[in-house]
Amino acid sequence: MRMLQAKHDIPKLLELMDQDRELFVPVRDEGGGRFARWSDLDLSVNEDIENTLMLAGEATRRPAKDQLFAETATLFRFRLEQGDFHLEEPPPGPSPRVLFGVRPCDGRGFQVIDTLLVGPHGGDTAYQQAREANLLVGVGCKTPGPDCFCTSVGGDPHSSDGLDVLLTDLGDAFLLESITEPGRDWLSGLQKHGVGFLHDAGKRDAERARVAQHEARQRVPRQVDTSRLPKILERSFNSDVWATVAPACIGCGACTFLCPTCRCFDIQDLVQGSRGARVRVWDSCMFREYTQEASGHNPRIRRAQRWRNRFYDKFHWSGDGRGNPACVGCGRCITHCPSGIDLVEMIERVTSAEGGA
Ligand code: SF4
Ligand code: SF4
């Protein structure tokens, strides 16, 4: 299903989206951008919306992942009564939401997280509930950010992977395309109420979208050959190349917390008196404590070992279950690394250190 929406009517569209489901949008802020509840913003005119919402291609510093895979999530609460533990009713799942303006790389990031937290034999309930409650409406990247390299890792500025609906910027209008069944149902619901400003798209609109998508692809600023990495990494585990990055890395973990595919967590029991809660909190393999064992032994005591682990997780051990690596090329870990460590340069360094074949 394809619809066309004139850009000057975008305030009406957003208001309409906020009626049945809670709407979240990507907003520019001093911290580099984040998703915020639409009803908390005071944006009624087009100019405010264009200046505040990040829809052109620049990624929010915090990825869409933290809307579904929260930094801290309460899994359940418990209480101690007469010497026995009792589980309390789990908190209600999230209400239906629309996450509007998801970057296509963030959509692909959810597919990587799904491989761990949504399993055929049951997964993480809190994440699965959030996944089901959120409709992911992506906006293609007309102007990809300076460190983007999505096309080098199987992606595209208009990839629809992991999204329910995809918007393409046609200059004066957006083309809205449904990708999944829930996306199609949601679009037809919008159509019923958006009479007068949501129109059926024609063949010519679809053709304009293909041209815009092709042009956006040419604007992805960075390219790197990752095709040989799986073979190269089979023999690079003991390479000296890992030590070359270690002196610069300060082990802050920003590259993992801002990564749309990093999904490591710790489980903690927070207890006060006779009541407590089991919570899931993000963890980072860039922290020394991550692999600290009770015996005192730590298999990744050195920073080079931790860096190597992260690199292997992205390009060798994990993936999206569809043959692509666990890196979606968003460039956040490059843009926001306080030490200026550049993953694309690191890929080139690993490749050339091993003879590139
Ligand atoms: S963001 Fe940079 S300095 Fe911080 S842990 Fe990652 S690579 Fe190291
Ligand atoms: S490893 Fe870096 S470039 Fe790749 S998905 Fe994570 S943050 Fe983005």
C-alpha cells in the first residue's frame, strides 16, 4: 500500500498518528538527538517541526533501540513473607505506540537484537512486549550522516528491513509505503481519517521515490570492503593488530551503549527490606568488570582483548540471522568515540594486516 503526503500537511499527519497510539519522534537536542513523546513537544507549525525533528538522514545520538530495549527494565517484583519469596504481578506491558522517524539502520539493528531476545523457545518478555507494542515507521535517509557506511554491511539508506512502514522524501511530499501487515493496517486506518491530505500514490510517485532512493545511496559517504572479513577473522584472533587500537581506547563503553545492535545486559536484584525487584540493565563488553569471574580470573583483562571481542561480535560471531554482520553501519561509534577511534579504519587495518584475502 502506497500513500502520498504533502510536506506542508505533516503537522496534521503527526496529530492523526498520535490519536490511536502514543507517538514518539526523533528530536534534535543538545545531547545529539533522542526520541521524545510527541505530546510533550509544543510543535504546531511546520517550521518548528522541520527544525526540531531529525528526519533528513542524521541519526539521533541515542538509537531507537533504547525505546524497546530500555537501559533499565524491571522484569518482576518479589516480596519475602514468612520466610518464603512471593512473586508479584508483573508490570503491565507497554501500550501501543508509533515510533516515527526510525533510521533504516536502526530498523536493521532490531533484527540483530531479535536474534538474542526473541527466540523460538521464548525470549525476553519485556523486550518482546515492547517489540509487539511498537509500530516502526522509518524515514529513509535523504542525506546520510558523515560517518555512515550502511551500504558496506548489507544495508541501504532506504532499507525497509525491520520496519513496518517506510517514508521516502520526495522534496515536496513523502511517499508512505507499508512493509508489513500491521504497517498496512495502520496506513489504511490513517487513510480513513486523513481524507483531504493523505492521497493514494500513483506510478509516477513510486518512480520518483526510486530515483530519490538511488540518489541517496550515492550520497553514503563512506565505503569499506567487509566481504572478506569472515575469512580473515578466522585466522586473526592472535594478530598484533588488536594491540594497535588499545592505547587510544579509554574503555568508556560509549560505542556499545550508542550502538543499535549491542544487546548485552546484566541482571541485578534490588532489595529493600522485605521487597525487591529483579532488573535488567545494559552492560558493556568494553568494561573490564564485564568478564570478571568470582575466582578473580578475568579472561579479557587487557583492553586489546576487549576491543577484539567487540569486533568479532560485530563481524564474526553474531549477525542478523539473514547473512549480514551485527554492524549496520550507522557510524555512531565513530562519531561519538571520545578517543576518535574509527571503526571503518579499523576494518581496513584488520584487512590489510592479514593480507586482505
Ligand atoms: S567509545 Fe571509543 S574510547 Fe570508548 S570504549 Fe568505545 S572505542 Fe573505547
Ligand atoms: S558497530 Fe558502530 S557503526 Fe556498527 S552498528 Fe554499532 S555503532 Fe553503528
